[in-house]
Amino acid sequence: MANLKVTLSGWELDNPVIASSGTYGYGLLFTDIYDVNILGSFSLKGTTYEPRFGNPQPRSAECEYGVLSSIGLQNPGIDAVMSEELPKLRRHYRKRVFANVCGSSVEEYACVASRFDESEQVGIIEVNLSCPNVKEGGMNFGSDPAMAARVTGEVKKAVSKPVYVKLSSGVTDIVSIAVACEQAGADGLCMVNTMPGIRIDLRTRKPVLGTKTGGYSSPAMLPISERMVFQAYEAVSVPIIGMCGVSTARDVLEMMMAGASAVQIGSANLLNPRICKEIIDALPAEMEEYGINSLSEIIGSAH
Amino acid sequence: MIQGLYRIRENIPAAQGVYKMVLEGDTSAICAPGQFVNIRLDGFYTRRPISVCDYDSESITLMYKLAGEGTQYMSRLGRGCELDVLTGLGNGFDTSKSGPRPLLVGGGVGSAPLYGLCRALLSQGKRPAAVMGFKRAGEAMLTEEFFALGTEAYVTTEDGSMGEKGFVTDAMKAVEYTYLYVCGPSAMLRAVDAVALTDGQFSFEARMGCGFGACMSCSCKTRFGSKRICKDGPVFERKEILWQT
């Protein structure tokens, strides 16, 4: 029988399929469609210290092969997530989640992470580096190895749970950032966030999105995110979670062969809310097709 | 919410630039008039949200405007085609607040969900009236259907080619009502709000990512905090709406 189990920092997941932050709400929206307990896990909507309304409209633009979006971390703030969302989730979801942490300063990241660290429902703290550093010029924390390392280090100091750092994709040298995060204490990496992009409205001659640029997600991103995972795998020894463009069971196998220990499914959930279940259901047959008994044996096999 | 395969029973022009589509399949997730469905189309990444005009135990009637490439593609689909559709989306209209004499105000294809609402109100023994506004006679839709329900119904067109010349807000003056139900383009919603004499419910359109509340693409500000048009709406009570300046 096919063994789908994978292990992330000592946490054994039933399968490597994790629904991405920002595409899965707090999990409950999908309970009409399938039992969400079949997931490996899922990642909560990115959470900041204060509630945030998010970016001006329009926030999404359809593209030929995907969607460009700029939500702006809309969330109710850490207090409401801890006191309302997590207790509600407990009634439907027995497993632990990834807690996606955002901030506009290093201190905010550490503070939000330390609150999530108190919850037994949280398995892994996921640090989203694709937030602007408001105090220091507004550049994304994920765009610079030194800044990425500083956030990682401060969050590590603030928590006892494993810290996985979600890297930004629009950078010149992702490997140097991956290495910097590992050296700063990251227990794992999530690679990668959506790719920065823009669409122009031909009628108005202006950008479609209210924030001009947004993050592009698409099955067409798979070769690019997979390449980044492949490169990082050779440079770091912590587990990598592969993401951005994963939308079939075969994509999961490819991503794992490139070096991922698990995968995240993102915007595919928005198009097809049943996608995670379909992928999990399809994995055993695909594994058999390619002579795989246990998923953990293929991690990094392409190297 | 249900995600299922629905078979096209009918897909025909209903007015200039508007098609009527009847889908067969599981309608058990639909619980109120004014809800919508979200349709996956081959070759298009995001689904197309379309409000439900009417439904019964085995079919859903949609009226949709040809607004872009997606709906153009949809209009070319033939009888018997199967579509992946999410049904039972959004809150829909709350008929319990209508009082005995609600007024339904629709603009263009926004009249579609008001038809199912009108039937629901009639079945509850209420006496709804309807005002429907269109640009011109060729774009008018559902007028015969409303008349056939026996409802007092008024039609306005901007060019006077059918009914009264003018806007829905002109025709509203002639009707006494206990409550309002409004669906149409945003400028019309706002104009109706400006002359409204009672409480009411307004149905909003939005650019949606998922249609079921996950992506936060269609969030808007209300007097009671931020809400998702797809999940907390598309129908909002007049007293909670913050009109965009």
C-alpha cells in the first residue's frame, strides 16, 4: 500500500498536501465540499498584530493562465484569530495548522508569532516574508538576505515551535536568501510565494489592480518555483515545502523529486475547491504508475 | 455550497446582449432568491459568477449579460454540455422583512434575481410591485414573465422605446411600498438609495476571485465592518451600506 506520510520537523503528516495561506480562509469554507481532516495540513490566512482591511479594489485580475491578486493581508488581527477563529476551527479540524505570520516590522512578526506559539492547534509558524518593511523604506523583507535573516532570527527567539520561512519569488538570487534564513535558524522553507506581476486595462490605459502590481499564481509557474526548490535543495539541509503552481498529483511528485518534503496548494483551491481532495485521492495511483512505494523516498531524487 | 456537474438544458438569447441558460442538476444548496452560482469555463482561469433568476427542484435558470470573452464563450455552449458549477453561493434576499407590499427595482440584467424573489414573495401571500429599467426596448427582459405573475410591474427605458421614458427612480414615485429590493448597476443602486422611502436590501456586483469567501478579493467596507460581497453578500441591508464616494 502506498505510503503518503511525510515528516516536517518531527511532525508526521498523513500526506504532503497542505493548503496555502490566503486561499483557504480559516478552513471552514471548504467543509461543505469535503472533510478537511484529510489534508496533510493547511495554513491560516496571514495574520498581523492589528486587524487589516487590506488593499483598495480591484484586488484581482484574471490572466490567461492564472490570476493576479493583491489582497493586502486582510485579516482580523491576532487577538481575533486566537480567540475566535482557532476555537471555531477546533470543532471541525482535528489536526494542527500552519500559522502564517505577517508584519510591517520585525517586532510585529515576533509578537504575532509568539502569540501563535501559545496555541496547541498550531504545528508550524510560517513566516511570510512578502510584506513591506514599513519602518525601513517599504522594501519586502523577502527581497534581501540580511532582512530575511533578521526576521527569521527574531521570530526564532520568540517561539518554541518550528519556524518555516515563506520566501518571495521576485528576487535575483533566491538561494542566497534561503541560505540566510537557514543560518538564522529557520527550521524549514516554503518556496515560493506568488510572482510579482502587472496587468494594464486597455480602455483606461492604467493598471487593473488598485495597488498596480500583484502576485501572479498559475499552473504555469510550476517550472519556475520547482527550479527554485531544486536550487535551494542543494544549498540548504532544512526541509522545503514546494509551492506556486502545484495543481495535480503529478506536480506533487515532481516538486518532491526536485527537493520538496511537502507541497502547498494555493490559488488552485479558489478555482476548484475540491482540488486538494482530488490530489490526495489521485496520489496512490500516480505513485503506483511511477513505482513509488513511499513518498518520502523520492524527496530530492532529481539530484 | 455544492460543487457539481450541471447539464445545459437551454442556452438561448433573451434580449440584446443577454442570454438565458437553464441548467439541470442538484439545486439543494440554493436556499434563497438572490443567491448566485459560479461557473467554470474551459480555458478561463477564474469562474464566472451569475445570479440565479429562478430555480426548482431540478433546474436553475440564469440570465447573463455578454460582458467579455468568458460570457461570450458561455453563450456558444450547446444543449447537453456539462459544466462544473458551484451553487448555493451568497446570502440571497431575506423575504421576512418585506412587509405586505415590497417594491422590487431592477436595472438591466439585475432584474433576473428579482424574478425568483417576486415568485417567493407571492407564495408568501405578499403583493410585490416591480420597476424594471433598461437602456432601450431591445435590452428589456423578463417583462412578460413579470406581467404573467400578475404583479404590478412598470418598465422604464432611457430612450423611451418601451414603457416610460426615464429611469427606475422616476417610476418608483408612483408606487407605495413597505420595503425595497434592488439589483442593478452600482450607479442605479446609489440613485435608488437616494430616493428610497423605506428600508431595503441591495444586491451588489463584484469582481470575484473564488465566489465562496476564501480569497478576499471582493471585500468591501460596511457600517458593520468589512464584508465579502461573495459570502456575506451579495445582498446587503440598506442601513449597513457605505456608499463609495
